[in-house]
Amino acid sequence: MATETELALHACECEICKTGRDAEVARGHRRINLFLSRLTEPQRRWYVAMLSGEPDGLSDRHLSLITGLDEKTIRRGRDELEADLSHLPVDRQRRGGGGRLRAEKKTRP
Ligand SMILES: [Zn+2]
């Protein structure tokens, strides 16, 4: 039943989702995780950091339960945004592999 996308999704561990007492909230949390599943690692922590900074934002602890990101990671994302991401090169968001990407021969389906 689960698609590949769903398998990659982090399942929210907050009380509301675990007890299933608010479908609307649960949908919202799932949407956050769906979005996160398509982001790179730095983008993930920046997005969650932004959520935490909203006026009626959730606490880091709650966001950590929702997204599976460390509270420490969320704080780091917030610090990086505070600093205008100035110490982070624009071009180097992909981790792992290192070096340049090879020219792709495959075409996307
Ligand atoms: Zn939740």
C-alpha cells in the first residue's frame, strides 16, 4: 500500500499524531515531512528553523518530534539563517560523493 515516497517519509512522533486525535494537525505534520523528504539536508534544517521562528511557531522540541530533526540541528539552522547563510557557499548544498557530478547520460523518465 505504501508508495516509495511514503516509505521515505518520517512519521511524526508527536502526541497528536500518535493518538490520532486531530486529523487536521496530523495532515499538516505529514505535509511538512513530505516537503522535507524532497529537500537537501541544509534546506531541511533551514525550513524547520523557519517554522520555529514563526509568530505562532512550534517549539523546537515539538518540531523535533514532527520532523525527526535534532533540536540541535534546528538551532543550528536558525543560527545559519540569522547569519544570512553568509558562511555557506551557495553551490555546495549536496553532501557526499564530493567532486563534480559526472555528465549524466541517462534521461529522466
Ligand atoms: Zn504530529
